[in-house]
Amino acid sequence: MKFDKDLEDFDALGDEHISTSQDTPMRSDAFKLTNEEKMDIIKDDIRHIMETLGLDLNDDSLKGTPNRVAKMFVKEIFSGLDPQKKPSASTFDNKYKYGEMLVEKNITVYSTCEHHLLPIVGRAHIAYISNGTVVGLSKMNRIVDYFAKRPQVQERLTIQIVKELQEVLGTKDVACVIDAKHLCVNSRGIRDIESSTVTSEFGGRFKDKATRREFLDYIKLETKF
């Protein structure tokens, strides 16, 4: 049957974690509804899913779940879909003439796999070489968080972070490495709890083997306080 064949194709695409675009796939009418309208619709959909599974939503522990999930989807874990949430990344003149690479490592990544809507949890490591401007350190964390807070595949997330910083800093000399666990692999399917996924994107001078090696050596350094 065609339905069974389509289901097999969808499962294969999701289990192989195939990405189809560097940009997050969005419909043209994605922002026609307000956040409140979206939450009302999602709330009803979650209630329907739970009732279909046979859960009793009159139970004190469950009756608030549709509201909580709707709020979480719109205002928390998928808030990065809203362009108004995009962090403003002010740049400053590099007046101290720092000419080496700047590395921000161990940035926490909390994202959601777009194939199964299960968590992706890991660390991002970012570096850039200034061409005359610098960006506030916390803005690098915020950029990671913004692009992570949407249905994602790790490859796309890595590329989006680099492209955004390249635009903000006006330089191609940006790199990002992400090491993360995918609960769609760890908790279902193959259920391999030990594996993690590493992705990288190297721009400009980071494509040079020596520069790339220097960056990778920096992120191996152990930080203790």
C-alpha cells in the first residue's frame, strides 16, 4: 500500500538524520498567527494525542499537560523560530588589536531533533579571527541558543551558527564544532546511550590545516576553576 511505502520512506529519512536544507524549512504564512493563537491550537492537538493514547486528562497530574506543552513549544524549545527572538549582536572596534583567534568553548546546546521531536543535548565550540571588529562573548552563546531553539538537525545548526557569526563579524574566518547526544538515537531505535555526534563547519582561514588544528587543540584544553 502507498501509505506503508510512504511510512517506510519517512522512517528512513528520520533514522538517517538527513537534512534537506541549510535554512530551517518554514512556510510563508508561518507568522500569520499570534503566539497565543498557536498555543490554543497546539493545546487542543496535544489533548487529542493524549486522549487517543488512552490517558485520562481528568487526572490532576495530566489535566494541565496540554497547556504546559503548548507553552513550552511556542515560548521555550521552539522560540528560535520567531525572528523577533533573534539576538542583536552588536560589534565593537578591535581597539586592542587582538590578532589571534578567539575561542568560546563548551557552550551548552539544548535543541530538538526535527525527525522525532526528541532532545539534542551537547556542547558547541566557536572560534573567529577578527578582521577589525569583535562581538560580545555572551552574544555568541545567545546565537547558539537562538538557532538551537527550533526543530533541528545538527549539521544545519552548525552551519547556521557559522553563517550568522560571519554576517555579524563581516568575516569568513569563523568555525564551529558541536558534540551532542541525540535522544532519538539514545532512547529509541538502536537505543545506543554511549554514542554522540560531532559536526563541524570551518570558514575562511579555518579551512587551513594549521589554523584548524590550533582551534581543535584549544577546545581540548581542560577548564578548571
